[in-house]
Amino acid sequence: MCCRAAVDESTTLRFQLRPLGDAREVHMLVWSKKHKDHCRFTIGGLKKNEWTRVEFRAIEARVGWARTGPSLEGDVLDNLKLVFAGQPGDRVLLDDVEVCR
């Protein structure tokens, strides 16, 4: 996923997730060239085999696992990764991805 425009207050990410295992929490990582680190956003409350609609402003993603660092503001969305803890073979479906400005 790539969006060449710089992230600002209005940049929003929308998508749907459906865990096929017991992944109740998914971490979304977006690489920041500006900070040379991933900015992270945590999605919780997921239920097995149920679609969850996710929507958040890109500037809510922050550097560091504790999300205490700077945001993506002024940076470019280079890539997106989903990370979750689960058993071997667990999967999370991703659908209807949208980046809005």
C-alpha cells in the first residue's frame, strides 16, 4: 500500500478485519522514513469469525511499541503491516482497505 501525499489531520485509514483464530488484538505498523521506525496502532476487541470495521486517523499511529513517540504527520504512508499473536495456522482476513484524504 502506498500513498504519495504527506499524512495530515484528515488522512484516514479504513478497513475490515476478521480473525479466523483467537487473535483478539492486531497491531498495525506503518513504516516512517522520517523517523526510521514503525508507527503503530492497536486494534482490540476482535472476535473470532466476526468482521470488525476499523477506522482511524493516520496521525493516531505513533512510534514505539508504547506509542509514545511522534506521529506520522508530514510523513508518507510507505507500507502497512498487520501483526498479531496466535497459534500456528491462525489467520486474520483483511478487506475493504481505503486511505482517505
